[in-house]
Amino acid sequence: MSNSPVRTQAKGAGRVSAEGNSAVGEHGVSKRSKAANREDSPPAKRAAKAPAAKKSAAPKSAAPKSAALKKVAPKKAASKKAAAPDGAPVPKKAAVRPESRLGMVRRARRINRELAEVYPYAHPELDFRNPFELLVATVLSAQTTDLRVNQTTPALFAQYPTPEDLAAAVPEEIEELIRPTGFFRAKTKSIMGLAAALRDDFGGEVPGRLEDLVKLPGVGRKTAFVVLGNVFGVPGITVDTHFMRLARRFRWTESDDPVKIEAEIAEIFPRSDWTMLSHRVIFHGRRMCHARKPACGACPITHLCPAYGEGETDPEKARKLLKYEKGGFPGQRLNPPADYPGRPAPPAPGVAPGAVQRPSDAR
């Protein structure tokens, strides 16, 4: 008896908790009326309750998805930046530090040492037997090749072997002899004028001082240093078109003025290196480091050259660009030094080999 009121109270409490917080449940509506009300309610109302529950649950699941998308998006963007068109990763470019003055000097001197190994036989590429012949040949070499001069001077020196002979010649005859070198009228005036100056002012001898040589007609610093360095043993830097081009490619200078280039190069190298440095750089410019298409792929000093890549980098194609002994062709001298590894140059067209050529006793 004492337990029945408790059970009745428990049943009432169960109805309230099962019916939730609705106002009808709070007034104790019977189960039958409650079920009847559910059956009478239109289906639209029941259907409306289901989406509401889904909507309330949607934000919980949507948040992780949006977060996941945010995490994935940067990875895709990063992969686009890091991948090349072919799928390979693009290497980051390291910052290139400007070369110091000391670094440039060390690199320049190393280039000179390595060129000495590549061209141990470097020499002036004009045939001559004495200072007078070298002086005249160098004047004639302006705006033409040493080969063309070497094919021309044998006949010239056969008829006019001394300054006195050349100074007394008929200009028209000299013009005809040196016509193949180009600018033959201007060159005739120069070589006949310097021959007369040697006869009148220097006793028929070529002077061994720079200040005297540059006073001769047609003789500038380049020609003077060729004579001084190769005949008198006076060191000098020969800034011709090849030397100027390579000095700029090697970043030894930024100037295009021969006098300024000479002064800047003189500060980089010891005086004792000047003459042979000139020969090595000119040899390299004529054989590999051409003006229009350098043979970069066949060059042995690419690891020291800032201009690598300006020319042909494919080794096979680059080897086809090599000239003279490096390409298996004859050199420029008809009478090269004994240690020259290449073949002598052929004589002028129409001239029999050895017809007016003499062995050269000068390097």
C-alpha cells in the first residue's frame, strides 16, 4: 500500500520527461489523446521537423570540410609554384654575389696560366726575319688577316729588303704588291713614310723605344708593342680586336678604348707576363672565342669565363667551330716556329710553294 503512490508519481514523472518541454505535456494529456494528435497532424509538419534537425547538425559537419579545403588549397598553390611545366621541381636561384677586385685578379691570372697550358706554342703570327720586316708586316695587318699579310710580304721583301730600298720605291709598284691586304694606297703611304723616317732619323735601324716607334707613320701603340715585345724583349700588351673582345668577355675591363684597356690590364698582370699574355689571348680569340659564335662547348676555360653560354655550348657542334691547328687546319704562318703543332699556311694563290719564301729565323 505504501508503494503505490510512489509508483504513480514515477509514472507521471516519466510522462513529463518523455513529452519534453511542450505545454501540452506539462498539463498531463493522456497517451491516447497524444497519439491521436500525432495521427491528426498533417504530414507537412512532420516533414518540416526533420530538415530542421538536419540543419542543426549541418554546421557541425560543414566546419571540418571548409577547414580541410583551406588546408588543401595552399598545398595546390605551392605545388604549382614549385613544379616546372614538365613536373620537375624548379631549383631556386642562388643570389649571385658581385665579384670582388681581388677575386677578379685571381681569376684573370688563373686564366693566363691555363691558356699557357692550352697554347704553349703561342707566338706572333706574322712571318718576319728582322725588326724591319715585322714592323712593315704589322702595319700591313690592319683590317686584314695575318695569313693574307704572310702571303703578300715575301714578294715585297724580295724586291725591297731594307728601309732604304722601300723608301726609294715607286709608289704604284708598292700598291700593286700589297693590294691583297686592302687599303693599299694608305698602307703604301705609311710603309714608305716609315721607311724614309728610319733611313733619315735612325740610320736605317728600327728603334727599340716606344716613344720613337709611335712617331713613325702608321705606327701606333699596338704596332709598337708587337715590335718591342717580339724583337727587343720589352714587355708590352697588344690590344688588337681579339684581345679587346676577350678582355671584355672575361670581365677584365668594361672599356672599349684600347689605351684604357691596356692600362687596366697592366694593373692586373705582372709586367713580365704582358707579351705572352697578349699572344695567348689572341690565339684563343682566333681559334675558339670567336666574335660571332664562340665555341663555348669546346673551350677548356669555361669554368673561369663569365661569358660562358654566349656561343655554342654543345660539344660536338662547338668542335666544328674551331680554327687553325685546334680544328685540324693550316695555321697563318708560312714559316711557323719549330714547336708549332699545326701545318704551315699555303702560299698565295698562283705562287709556287717556296718561290719567294725564306725560312724565318725569328719567332
